Amino acid sequence: MTGNFSEMSVFVRVAQEGSFSAAARRLDLTPSAVSKQIGRLEERLGARLFNRTTRQISLTDVGQAFFARADRILSDLAEAERAVTDMAGNPRGLLRVSVPVAFGRMHLAPRLPSFLAANPEVQIDLTLNDRFADLVEEGFDLALRIGELADSSLIARKLAPNRRIVVAAESYLEAHGRPQRPPDLLDHNCLTYTYRAQRHDWEFHGPQGREQIRVNGNLEANDAGALREAVLAGLGVALLPLWLVGEDIRDGRLEVVLPDYPAPDSAIYAVYAPGRFLSPKVRRFVDFLVEEVTALARTWTAE
């Protein structure tokens, strides 16, 4: 079986290089040794894998089919070996993470030093962006996402609920009145979050059941932190997550509007690409997020 893998490795390298001599240089073998291994492989399989001329070689149809399988087998073997090596060792290497801007600044960045101190062989590349990044295409190991997740092949680990409430500054409410029911929002300047689907349709659950109101205002922003600043300045009302404005409410800087009409809850998730082997650095960081965000969520209160 060892010989089979050796011949397969040589075959894949020749197919990739398009030349026996180039493959021999990459493998630190002589061209004749490469040719002999390919010959043994073809003899054992009972099929010709390469078309050979004096100038070039090319894969036969059978060779193309064998290359697709052989390349995948060797890649899986390399992945399995890396996984065993990683599992036996400490988390190490570069960890690329995508996190929403306001949450990353307020809650994650202050906690990263403790993670890095406990995992000195890990380096973090943190990207703050409210856009949902494509983890595979953009090369992220993990992302933190807030809200409803679209159908996806990603693995999602729920970290905490995401409660959203309508808030405003006392100065705004004194000047424009306090809404008593969701339809009253039609007479108010409602600030909206650009990345939220149906951002102008605010939904509530009240004594009469579900109510949905289409709001309007003079400010939209793709950063929840910017909306918070505008609300604190008395510009209008906004539907914002409790993790962002809970402290402002407790300290009296903001008031809860429509307390008897809660908005539907969503959640905060850690998401990562599926794989048979989860690297130690990703596993350790997910465990860190579960512990930290779960504990943090206990402090998010509007009281």
C-alpha cells in the first residue's frame, strides 16, 4: 500500500507539472525513476494514463478521471495528518475573524488580550465589518453574526439571545412626545440600520398580537454604533440591540420606548465552515466566545 501511495503521488505531481523532468526536480528524483514509477502504476492499473510524444505529455481520459480521484485522496490524507498533528499540540497560527463593528469594538476587542495571553502561539487578524463575509471566499476561520441566519452550509453555535428595543433620548421625547402604541411611530423620526433586511418594517408583539409598522426617518446607517450616537444626540428613535444600549438605559441617557411591545428576538452566533477536523485554534476561540458572551449576556438588561 505504501508503494501505491508513492506511485500515486508521483503521478499527481507529473500531471500537475505537465512534464516528467519538472516533476522529477520537484520530487528530488531522476526522470528515469519517475518514468519507472508511472510505468509500474499503469501496469498495475492496466490502463495508459498519459499520452506521450517527444515534445510533451498529456493525460488520457482515463488519466483525467484517475487524477481527480488521486488528487482528492492525497489532499484528504494530508488534511488527516495535519489534523492529528494539530490535535496533539497547542492552538497555534493565524486566526482570521470577522465581527460586527459595534459589537467588536464594545465587547470583543477588550476581551482579546486575555485570550491571547492564554494562547501565546495564536495570532488574530480581526476584521470589523457589519456585512456578512463569505468565510470560504474571503479566507476567514470564523465569524460572529447577529440576527437571523440565512440557510447556509456553515456551522452555527448560538452564543446568546439578541434582544432589540426601541429607544430615544429624553430631549427628543420631551420635544416630540412619547409613543404609546406602535402606530404612533408613524409620527416620529425613526433611524434605521442599513444591513437589516426590511429595515423600515419594525415588528412588535403586544396585547393584540403581532403588529408591523413601516417607519421613516432622515438617517440610515450601516453601523449600529453610529445610530446609537445619533439617538443619544436626540435626533430620533431607533430599534437597537440591548447589548449596545443597555448601559445607556441604566444610566439614564436613553429611555425605552413602547416597553409593552417587544420586538422579536434573534440571536448572536459564532459561525465557521464545516469540516471533518476543526483546528485547535478555532475550537479554542469558539469555546472562549461561548464562555465570554454567555457571561456578558447576563449583564444586558434594560432595568
